[in-house]
Amino acid sequence: MNQSYWQKTTRKRTEKVLNKDITTDIVIIGGGLAGVSLAYQLKDSPYRIIVLEKDAMGSHTTGHTTAKLTTLHGLLYQKITKNYDIHQAYLYYRSNDKALKEIQNIIKRESISCDYQENSSYIYTDDPQYVKDIEEQKKILESLRVEVVEDNQHLASIGLKNQAIFHPLKYLFALIQSCQKSGVLFFEYSQVTHIERKNKLFTLSVNHHKVKCQYLIHATRYPFIKKGIYFMKLFQQREYVDYKETQKGKDSYLCIDQTCSYRPLMNDDLLMIDRDAKDWYAQDSIPLRGIPYIGRIHQYQQEFIIYGFQKWGMTLSQVAARLIADLILERDNPYEELYSCHYFSIASAKQYTQKIINNVTRGYWSQRFHTRSIQSLDVKEGAIVKVDGHLTAVYKDGQEKLHYFSPYCPHLKCLVHFDKKSQTWVCPCHQSVYDAYGQLIEGPSIFSLHKRKN
């Protein structure tokens, strides 16, 4: 289900499952590119390190990305300049440019075969109402002394040279292999269900075992912990991707009016993002403040978070890995204040206010009054129905068998809704995702939908 091009074209690694109590120095929760890159940055330190992943390594955001290594993050420089100032935009660019170069150096140093290929990365529009956004973004980048280029294929466009594309899972698995040689332990299908802090030590409940550590890093796409109410400071967004046997050149293009975006592959085919794509979907978290949360949860604690890459996780994973490693190893990092978790922007959050209100209203209120009858369900369709006076999530499978679940997301009890395109139940409040049979796919929930008898 939801298998990406990357997952189809690389051999799945099989890591250990945590099956005993363990004490270590550093625990990284999350086996995606951010968590694994952090382990790589720390692998030669004196600390003992383990990485915990609730499913397979790289099976979520990293395994479903379009994998563009670029510092041209859509219109983000324009948004940062508007809601903060040009200095913050400069720091954001410099941190990601440095991360891009670090990834290039890692690939060369480790001799990683990951389909790496340099290209140019563009944003564009063919809609006159968006031309001014392209022009404003160009002015900002030029003021940062960033050399931009244009093409003649679209009404308005800007691009950056010396960007790149690669195979994210081949890169991820190579990093894991390098870390393992230095003694880093990786555990798959090892979900953290509870965390306690006592006497400067964290105790994690994992697979009915206890893991104790001194440093704890949350490198998940979206928080499953409620500490710091970060689940209210982010929301998740989904986009669909298609593999196409079509050639459109060697460069990557992102459409800012969301018409059609694409990037090439090594075999001259491409990956395309548009409204009608259906091969697989990618899910990412958007920080309401407009800048990712990377740093300590509390100023003096040894607990850290990495949240909110807003679809630009390839370079930002390396930004986060370098920053958290520097904090743990007590080294200066010029970008610590920019990504610090201890501020918020009301100005930035305003653009998402109505979306958040709509999501919460749908999850807690409106769906209660828009139920369906079981008789109206088509094959491979789900809906919220009333069964004996109780709201119930019901799915009709390909053999017309009915499956019944609690309609309430275990995270914060919002009512889920059924997405027929992806054959999933989705929580509108915080975007937990369950398969058609109620099994958890994506958090922040850590439990599946409760099954009910018919």
C-alpha cells in the first residue's frame, strides 16, 4: 500500500526489533532521513546511540518524497522576509546551502551510489496573478547575493544552478551502514508508546521493554507527544505523486500555483506532482510559524525536537542533524536561534487560521450530522454511519464484506473521514492516517482504530 518509486527500486533492509531492556546515552526516535543523519553526525562521538523506528527505516516521509536537494524552497524566502525580516531569510538560505554542500561531501566521502545528479531547480507559474510572487522572490534572493537564472518555457520563473536530485533510500541505507560500523544500533518495528523523565534520565516504553537514556531526540514528522502542544503548532499536508515514462529535461520544476510540478529520474523518466496523481502520496508537516522547530524543547533539558520541514526535508534533515549534534556536543552553531523552538509568529500563523478552524470543526462537529446509510456504501468505500444509535466507521471491501470501527481517532478523539482515492481513514484535526481496515499508518496517533462488532 502506498509504495513509492524509491521503495520499488531499492532492496529493503531488515534491522533488529527491540526485544529487551536497554540503557544507552542517546535515543533518536524516528528512522527517516533526519534521525539517521543525526546518528551519522554523532557516530564518532563517545556516546552510545540507538535509533528507534515504529515501522521500517525510511518507510514514511523519506520513502515518499520527490527527493530534490535544493535551497530554492518555493516561496519560503518571501514568506520569511514578510513575517520576520531579511536577516532571517539570509540565515535560512545559508543553513540550507551549507547542508546541501555537506550532503554532497558525505556522498563523495562515503562513496555512496544513490543516483546523485546535479541539475538546476526552478519555481514557475503560467498564471498572471502569480507573476508578482516570482518577481518578489527574485528580488529577495538577489539581495542575498544568490545568483538566479530564468528559463523561457513559462510565463515567469526563477531557478538556482548547482542543485541536485538523488535516490533518498539508497542514501539513507548507506548512512545506516556507516553508522552501524561505528556501533550505532537501529531498531525497526519498535514503537515508543510512553516516555517518563526522572533523575535526569528518560525511560521509554518500547515493545513492552524499557529503554533508558540521557539524551532524547524526537525526529518524527509530527509529534506523538503532547508536551509543548506542538501538535497545535503544526498541521500535516498531503500531496500525490505519479511516476511517468515521459521526458521533460534534466531540471526540476515546482509550480507555485500548484498546477503541475516534476523532477527527472536517472532513466530520463520523471516524478510528477499534480491534483490527479495517484501512484502514491507523501505527507509532511507545516509549521504555523513558517520556520521548522529544531532544538531543545526546554532551554536546559536534554530533550530535542525536529519538526516541520514543510516539504523541504532533504536539506533541512541535514540542517537539523548538524544543529542537534552541535547542541549535544556543546559546539556553537550560527543557526541555533533561527530554528529555536522558543518563539512563535502570529503573523505567519494567520495564513493558516481558517484551514485549522475548518479541520477542527470537521473533526469535532460537522461530521456528526453528515452520516450515511450502510446501504449507500459502494464497494471499497467507507463512511461514518449510525449503528444502533452510535456513530460508527464502516468500510465495505472488494467482496462487499462490512468492517466496523470506532470513528474516533485515538489521539484526541476527532471523527475520522474516509478518503476513497487513497483508501484510508484520515483524522481531519491532526491528520493521523489509518488503512481501510483501521490499522494505523501515520501518526500522531500511536494506536489503530478500535474494531467493533457488527
